Amino acid sequence: MAGRLGAKTVSLTGLIPSATDYGHALLKAVEGRNDLPTITTGHATTCSAVVLTIKKILLFSNRSLEQEKVAFIGLGSIGLNTLRLMLKCLPHPSNIILCDVYSKLESIQNIQRELISDLGFRGSIKIATSTSELPSEIYDATLIIGATNVPDILDIERVKPGTLIVDDSGPHCFSPEQAIKRFEKQKDILFTEGGVLLAPHPIETVIHLPEWIKNNLNEALWKEYVPTNPFEIMGCVLSSLLSTRFDYMKPTVGLLNVETCVQHYQGLEQLGFQAADLHCEGYVLQVEPK
């Protein structure tokens, strides 16, 4: 369908990459078909959007990454490559906490060695594996990056005042309702979704819905189709356009390498993209840079 509409590259958004072996299953299914669009997971652009969001939330709080104790919850494709990209493109924090399920302990230990040997990290690294709930060490972090598929695993009530949260989990790793309530009442934390970009110019959108569908949509569902901010776009959605237009922002299938992420990150900055305003499920945090 996308090919018939003229698409040259198609992004696998949301959980589709995880369900298709990061696109390999789709490539196998369409093997020999030269009339179909190229496939990309969009993960290089998504990781770039998360790192740009880290940069923005630090700006809004007037803090520097060098002074932060950063915890990563979930070290799959997005979490791990966001970590790698952060260390490639931003100053190194003082401490890093690596958190994933206990069954991935050996993999996390390999990541620890990579951070030191390949990425030159010289700060403190702590491994904190989880079972049914997060280890207490996570709540010592001053900046938490979520990239897990376990909902509400981060207890907002236990988060220390001053904590910054950037979440690209699906669903969210914390309760948005509790986070919004705490922000409005105490104003002592900042949080945001991590995968949304702010374009330098408005993005025009053309939507076609058959009448029988449009007539059966209630207001809430209709809002899902209509962009509320013409400057905002999901990184994974934009990724297909970037890979079509620019040879140096290659489409990604399978596991990422950090060089590809750096190319997408630098490309976004050169094009004038930045992270979206701090937000969560339609709620925009009313906060000005300090």
C-alpha cells in the first residue's frame, strides 16, 4: 500500500521492529520483490531524538550531563544505542547505572566493558538487575532514561526531588497520571517522552478517511488522526523520509551500529531539528529554560 502511494522507504514504527526481528522477518517475506519500498526500523532516528531530548531537559533544568548520575532502564536496541550515542555526542556523566532483567546479566557485563574500552567512559558504572521490580539503586539516579516494555515499573512516588526522566518506553515505564499530579503539586521533577522531534518549519499533513470511517469516529479517536502541533513528528516516522532523501542517513534493519546513529543525530541537527517540548501523552509541561 505504501509503495502504491509512492513511498520509497517505509518505517516500522512502535513495536513492529521487535515483532519482526528488527525488520529481518519482513525482508525475508518480500525477498525477490524489487517493486517494494525499502524497509527501516527507524531506530537510528529514534535514538537521536532521545539524545536530543536528554540535551533539552538538561537545558530546561540548567544542568550539565557531567554532573549527572544516569540510569538506563532497559538495554534493548533503543536503550543501548541511546546510551552509545549519548557517550559519542554529549559530555560524559559522572555515573551510569545499567538496569535490565537478571537473565541479561552477561550481556550487561559486556556492555559495561564496551563503555570503557570502546567509548572511553571513565566514570563509575553500576549494574542493577531487576526481577519483578526495579532495584533501589535506580532511585539514586538524577537522570533516568526509560526504554523498556514493562509498564509502570518506575514508582514516581519514590523518585527523588530534582530527578529528570526521559522515557521512550512503550507503554510508559511510569504512571503519567502520577507524574503529572506530582509536577503540578510539587514542581520538583521533570519528565518527558523521548522520541518526538520539533521541526524547524510546519509539516503539512494530508489525511484521507472514507466517509463510513469518519462518520463513526468519536472526538477522541479523531484527535489521534489529526496532528495537534504541526511542528512535531515522531523520530521513527521521520526516519523513512530522511533515509529516502539523504544517502548518509541510511535505513536500518537488524541491530544498529553507533556510527549510523551518529550520522542521523548530526543530520538532524544540521537540518535544524530539536527535541519537542517536554510532554507526556498530550500534556505539555509548562516550564521555561533556566
